[in-house]
Amino acid sequence: MRTGKPTATQIYKELIGKVDCRRGAPMGRPNVGTKEDACGKQIYRRHIPLIYDGAYDSGGAYWGCGSPLYVEFTLDKSYVNFYRNE
């Protein structure tokens, strides 16, 4: 069993986890904090593939069609920012 800090991949999987779609897909996912909250912490960046008609992430959140979607985050999740790279 591993102990210690979570990896960036583990945090990414948590951020893109399944959402409750019983009453329809939620529009996007919430951002948390600002870059100032990440001062002194490493910020990770990941591309989010949009599947299911090119508008939904793997967890079921709806983003619509458009430019590629990315997320920036810190390992403690004090900063999480979803954005389109236009």
C-alpha cells in the first residue's frame, strides 16, 4: 500500500471523476481558488479529452464543443482552473 503525497495523475482522475447525471449532465466543473493561492506550489496542467460527441469529459460533465479543454491544479487542490486554450 502506498502512502505519502498523491500523484498528479491521481488528482487529475479525482477532478474528472464521475458526476451525477440522473437529471442531466452538469455544465462544466467548478474552479477553486486563484493562482495566488498556489504561490510556492507546483501547478500541473493536463489536457481533458472531450468524448461523447466531443462535448463531454470522461466523467460526464458537459463542456460544449470548441477549443481544447485543459485543467491546471495543485496537488492539494487549493487551486483548480478549467479553461479552453484558444
